[in-house]
Amino acid sequence: MHRRSFLRTVGGGVISAATAATLAGCSSALPPEAIAAWQGPGNEPDVRRWILAHAILAPHSHNLQSWLVDLSVPDEITLFIDRSRLLPETDPFSRQMMMSQGTFLELLDQAARQRGQRAEVTLFPEGVFAPTTVDARPTARVRLVADASVQADPLFSQVFRRRTNREAYEPRVPPTQALQAIAASTAGGAWRTGFVTTAEAAALAEHRRIAKEAWRIELTTPRTVLESFKVLRVGPREIAQHRDGISLNDPMVRALTALGLFDRSVAPAADDQATTGQLTEFNAHIDGTPAFYWLVTEGNDRVTQVNAGRAWVRAQLAATAQGLSMQPISQALQEYPEVAVPYREIHALLDAPAPRHTVQMWARLGYAPAIEPSPRRGLDAHIVKA
Ligand SMILES: Cc1cc2nc3c(=O)[nH]c(=O)nc-3n(C[C@H](O)[C@H](O)[C@H](O)COP(=O)(O)O)c2cc1C
């Protein structure tokens, strides 16, 4: 779901924004402890911890941060997926989860290079997961080897600046040279990436139509809405307590929650203002987005998914370096039955018919106002206790 301003309009305007702000104490800044990880590891002497303190800043679907690491073998990091943090309704085959393991590995690799370490990554060292489930075996084993010849990655400088930006984007189209820099950041991989901009009006209109329809479906399918509700963190107390999920900190939502007017155990009806208000805002953002990015793979095995995640964070870092923002719009890429038509349509539009091809990522791209980083649980929450 990924909405910051969820339920801004719920309650039919019963409470004014000003009243809500007063009730909730006004500030919409995130609690400092929730975003402390973005201060970085400082002079952390343990090189693995230093590296991992960067990896946990990776993007993850619904900000679930489903990363567990075992550090019991010296010079090694074994990565597992935290199976208590999955999204079975919207990500039934854990494809996005695998991509989110990939984003972590990419930042790990970049941070290792920064410290003169070569990260030798072996994916699925005890065997690859089945196509539809994940299990207790590791996703990756990483051996760190000191190597004076490793090259730093210029994208590393963007790790602390990268954000998933869900604001309205400016109408100006990113220049060709910026698009080329984003494409170049993942050149040579086993995927195809591309862009559509206002220069291709008919195609852009189709992108917008499919994105809006898929979002409408997700928001009006009770079980997919409820899945997002489970990871909503409303207000500073919940945000600081969980430091994951979808943070909602605007005064109106906080006030409605405090007044018991936002029941997260019930999916709002399709004509409820909670739904229509969100759709209106999302549609406006989509209609105002001047460019979209996509990443397509041939095949969709687990290794391909992890590597697509690595590519995605590289593209987002490259966009950041260009002063651009990105926001994934995953709804039409999801594999649950209700969204099958938009799924087929986006694959056809990108000349990537399924099942041979998979659109692994589709994202808004443009210039956007600066925003705060999103919460992180902190490194210790990810380390498997011996
Ligand atoms: C595979 C994948 C799918 C994602 N899908 C969406 C999406 O559909 N909508 C959205 O707003 N953000 C999406 N995100 C972004 C995450 O919500 C975001 O990474 C997370 O909230 C952490 O925020 P950050 O990227 O600013 O650090 C996705 C991220 C990944 C890795």
C-alpha cells in the first residue's frame, strides 16, 4: 500500500485539519530513535558491523526489513530471510521479498568495497528456494576478503541520501543525460530497463491508466488492504516502537486514531472516504508524474529476483545522484488473482509477455520535494543470536 497520508479524509471532514493538529500535538517529524540508523555506524571498529549498518538502509517492500544475519563464522555474513516478515497476500510467491534481499546485498557489497573488502557472495548456498515459497535455508553467504584492488562504487555516496519518495512530482521531465545515468548504473546485467516520459504521450497514458487501476484493486480488496493495515505505524509512539512498516505521522490520522475513528481491523468500503480520498490523491500523483522506469527480466527464478533487487537499488541510487526521486508502484506487478488484468496489461505494454518475462520493478520518476528517511530497526535487531 505504501501511503503516508492514509485516511487524511476519513471521517467525512468531521474534524478539521487544525483541530486534528491540535489534538495530535502538531509535529509530523519522525521520532529521532526511529531514524537513528541514518546517522551511520560512525567509528564502528568491527568491519562486518560497519558494512551491515549500511546494508540495513536498503529499500524493502513495506519497509519490513526482513533481514537476518548470522555472524558466527569469522569474516562471513550469512543472510536469511525473516519468515515472520512476509507479505503473503500481495507478494504470495515472495518475489518482492527476494528483491529486498538483493537490495541489502547490493548495499553490503558497496559498503565492503568502501573498506577495501571483496564481498564474495554465494546465493542460496544450501540450495535455491522453491518458486512459490521461502524456507529456513540462507539466501546468501558472503565471505569478506581483504583486497587492495577492489574498486569503490561511486553510488555508495548516495546511500544515506536515497529515499522512496511518495510526494507529488514536478511536471518537468528528467533530462536524457539523467535517464542515461540511471540506465548505465545497471548496464550489462541480465535485464532490460527503460523509461517512458511525456515525450510518448500515448504510452504514458497507458502507464498511468494501469497504475491507477491496479492501485484501485489493491485498495478495494479487503485482504490486501488489511495486510497493509497490519504494518501501519500511526504516530510517534508506534513508529518508535516498531521502526518498520508504513509510517503515518500526519496529525489528522493520529487524531482519528486517538479518537478511535480509525479501526485497522476492518477494511474500508470502496465508497468510504478513506478509500476514495486515497485513490484521488494517488491518481493525482500518477497523473502528475512525468516519467516512469521499469526493469524486466527474462525468467523469474530466485537468483534473477535477488539480482533484480540489486539492480533496483542501483537505479534508485543513480537517480538520487541526479537529484531525482523514485517510488516503486508494485501493485500491477503482484501475483494475486484480483490484479491479473493489470498484470497482463503492464507486461504487454512493456513488450514483456508473461510468463517468459517478468516486470520486476516499475516506478515513478521525477523531481520531488526533500523528505525524511524512513525508519530502521537498527543493526542489532537483525543479528541472529548464537
Ligand atoms: C521490491 C520492492 C517493492 C516496493 N514496492 C513499493 C510500492 O509499491 N509502493 C511504494 O510506495 N513503495 C514501494 N517500495 C519501497 C518501500 O516501501 C521502501 O523501500 C521502504 O518503505 C523503505 O523506505 P526507503 O526506501 O525510503 O528507505 C518497494 C520496495 C521494494 C524493494
